[in-house]
Amino acid sequence: MLEAAILVIFPTLVAFAAASDFLTMTIPNRVSLLLVGCFVVMAAAVGMPLEQVGWHLLAGALVLTVTFGMFAAGWMGGGDAKVASAIALWIGFNINLLYFAALTSAYGLLVIFAMIAFRQMPYLPAPLARQEWALRFHDYRTGIPYGIAIAAGALHVYPMTAWFAPLAN
């Protein structure tokens, strides 16, 4: 049962955040709150030592500090900042946090290039022209759904985290 929770909870919440950002350009606060709450439950379930929990809390606080600054500068949305911090809580303060930041940046470039290419289309094909998300993406005045890149980075790094140690046995 614990193995199933490790394989399902985090990826599902992160994928939901990406889908929500893609479709609505918002990541609901409940996703970040669920990630934090589920971290607490899972840390207790696997018997994570209190010292290690502290390192995970430090990772979340560090990412929240950095992403809040990025939000204040207008570089990312508040939902992106909160979900990235909740993801960092799961990753912990280790080399994987650096991998997460680097991969999120790389995936972010891919999302930006895709958005630029999409916005260069002179008109949208009829099926897309009826979709609210497509119309929003086509408008150069709207932002970038960076939650997609955050989720991709998180899902790329997650199998490298300590959460997968019980699955290796």
C-alpha cells in the first residue's frame, strides 16, 4: 500500500497542477496544500527521521523565498511559486533540488518556444478557435503556463528522490 501511495500521490497532484495551469492559467491553492499535507502523512508513514523532515522543510522554504521574489518581479504566477515550493518539500535539500531547478528551467524554455511558435500562427484552425485555452495561448498579451515546466521538472526528478528507496528493495 505504501508503495502505491509513493507511485500515485505526488505524480497525480503534480500532473493535475500542470493540467490546471494549461487549461486555466491557474493552479488552485488546494493542490499545493494537498502536496504539503500528503508530504506530512507520507513522511510519517515511511518513518522519515525528524532531522530529514527539517531538511525537506528547508528546501520548501528556500524555493518559496526564491519563487516569491520571482512572483514579486512579475516573472511567474503565485500558483507557480506555491506549487514549486510544495514540490521542493517532497524533493528535499539535496542535489535533486538543483536538478529540479535546472530541469524546470530547461522545460520552461521548451514551453516558451512552443508558445512563441503557437502565437506566430496567423490564425487558429477551426477546432482550436473554439477552445478558450487556445485563444488565450494565441494572445501574446497573456502569460506562459509555467506550471507545465515545473511539473515536468518535478516528474523527471521524482524517481531519483529518497521516496523510491523503499521500492528498490
